[in-house]
Amino acid sequence: MFKTKTYAQASKQNANTSDIIKIKETFPSIGAKEINQINSIIKRSPKSKPHIQIMTKGPSRKQVIISMGNNNIEKFMKNSAIHVTNLNRNLRNTKSEVMVNFICSDLCGITVVTNKVSIPSDLLIIEKYVKISENINSS
């Protein structure tokens, strides 16, 4: 018995025969694998870059930025949940509609994010609270 060799042929369905012939005529010394790679590069559709969709409701000035040193930032952020509660209580006592959502820190200080744009009286309440907070060096 003679063993016969079997061959398989694979083809790409998106490939246009005339495009492959043009590539083969332009580059006669390359193989079939390289031709398929070149054809896929040419025919590749440009992918859209992923992006984040952001929706804002109302004005975007809902942040109060308070500058302070690194030592004070660390001390203040240790009890940030308590500070949010206390700030909301102080604001509620003055019949303000502004409520503090959360407090975050960055390189230059802390940022107090509120639900609405703060009016000057609300800013004074937040400033006074931060200044009288324990373990904060106000200088």
C-alpha cells in the first residue's frame, strides 16, 4: 500500500482575488502567508477608540477645593466619613439645600464634592468646619 499525501487548502473569504493577485505581482518573492498578512492590513477597518461617556446634570462647579499641607491632608482624610456627616449636619442646621457627597484628596489639598453649587454662606460653613477640625494645623 502506498500512502498518499493529502493536502488542505485554506482561503480567506473576505479576500478579493484581484487584490491578492495585485499584491503577488507587486511582491513576487513573498509567500502566501505574508500575502494574507498584507491583505488583512490593507483591508482592516479602523477601530474606533474607546471613550468614556460623561453626563453632567446642572452646573459642574460642585466642588470646594481647600488647600492644605500633606500632614493636614492625611489627618483630615483619616476621618473623612465622619467629616462628611458633620458637614452635612452643619449645612442642614442652616437650612441649606447643599449636601456633601464625599471628600477626596489630591496633591494641593482636599476637594469637597457637593450635590449643588455652593453659595458663599455654604462655603463659609465648610471653611469654618475644616479650620476647627481637631488635629488640623490652621497655620
